[in-house]
Amino acid sequence: MKFDHRDDIIQLTPLWEGERFDNGRPRVSEDVLNRMRRITLEEAWGPLWNRGYTYQFEGDFKMIHPNKTMVGRAVTAVMVPKRPDLHETLLNYGHEQEGRRGFFNQWVIDTLVEDDVVVVDMFDKIHLGTYVGGNLSTAISTRTKRGGAVVWGGIRDNQQIVEIDNINVYYRGSDPTAIGDVTMVSMNGPTRIGKAICMPGDVVLGTPSGVIFIPPHLAELTVVQAEKSQVRDIFGFVRLKEGVYSTAQIDAAWDKDLWHDFKGWFDNDEAAEPYRHLNWDKELEEAKEKSGPGGDVRL
């Protein structure tokens, strides 16, 4: 077996058609990541759930910064309890054949780049299961700039980590012991985090409610649908305050007149400016079809 192997990563992520890192990990664009930082958990969850991705969220975490959103590309790892023969074989292989230094957790962190998030299955181990402490969290901060870590296990040095403002860490518990009695069996492969599954290159969206892992080939679609929901809500709030529509009209499928009103507002109101990259052709065409023969959605 090989750690962080390009051919394996490409094989496991065939639906991604965009740019990749040298190791084959999908590289979702910085633009999509930046836009992802403005959406909510529920807005990200809906498009995934509706497409059959029903095991992408896990909420049973503690958080270093409970009110801080975290977004980045996943770098995954799987740890198992230590078995001496397997442990020595894999540790020696990494050192001698792949030129890696230190312990397994250091191998992963040494590969991080800007906007990465470490996602590690520590099989819920906390005592002797502290994947990061103050030093490695500082390394994550330096390398990722805005990323962080999702650890299905423990951390240590919480008082030091909480002083690192530019990253977040999601974890199961704290312990003063260092990491021990564990072996890494996978790096940048499929990784289970509680009820969820994460793949290398997934977009990790960490929120106050928990973490959702967004497949890279669905990342832009997820952002677009979230942004459309946001800007329609902004319009709806405006018109409700003005008394133009009832909540039933805003919450139901919009007819052609309501779409006409929205599109005029969208094209001209300052509040819609951040969303003007969005295209509404599909929605307008659907409204036109529903309006019946001769129906029209004026622009």
C-alpha cells in the first residue's frame, strides 16, 4: 500500500472534472470556497440530501471557536488501534520508502496547503488519542491560513489552541496525554467521521451546528442553490415588510408576475448586487411553462 497515492485518489473521485493537486486531490476553486463561507449548514445540506448524499453531516462535536465558520478542502486520514506488526511495517514504510518524518499525524500536517482542513478518524479515541496540540495546530494555522481540523477523537493544549484565531478545530474530547497506540492505515482515502463519510478534496463546511462534507463535483451547484435561496429570501423579506405579498405567496411556487417583480428588483436593487453573477434562465423558463399557453415572464 501507498499513502497519499495519486492514482488511488483519482480512481476514488471520478466525478470531479476540474483542476487537481499534484497528488490527484480535487482542487475546488478559491472562488467557490469564498462563496461557501457565506452559506448556512441547511442551505448546503438540501442539495446534497436531494441527490442521495444523506450521510454527509455530523454534529456531535466540541469546537475551539463555536461561532466561527470553517471552510476548506479535505485532507483525510484513518487511524486504527495499534497492532505491533502492522504499526512497525507502515511506520517504517513511510520513513524509508516515502521519506516521511516523525509520527503519522505529522505526515498529514506536513502536506497541508492553503485552505486545507485535516479530517481524521481517530475511532473516537481521546485518552492517548490527541491528534493535535498547540504545536501541530500552529502548523495547521501557518500552512492553511484559514483551515483547521475535524478530529473524530481527541486534542490537547486547548488553552493554546483557542488563542489561534484564523483556524477552527472540531473534536470529540480533550486529554493531556499525547497521541499513542495508534497506526495510520490510510491517507487521502475514504474516511468515516461519526455518521458521515468524507473523501479527499471534499469541501468541509464547519458551522456552529457541526460539519458537512460536500463532494467537490457538487460544490459549485451547492453554492449556487444556496445563494439563490439567500437572495430570494432578501427579496421576500422586503416585500413582506412592504405588505406587497402574503407569506403564502412568498413561500409557494412563484407565478410569472412575482418572478417579474423579483427580476426587476434583482437587476436594480443594491441589496442584490453581491448575487448578480447568478443566472435565472431555468427558473424563468419553468415559470413561463407553468403559466400556460401564451404565458410570458417579462424581463
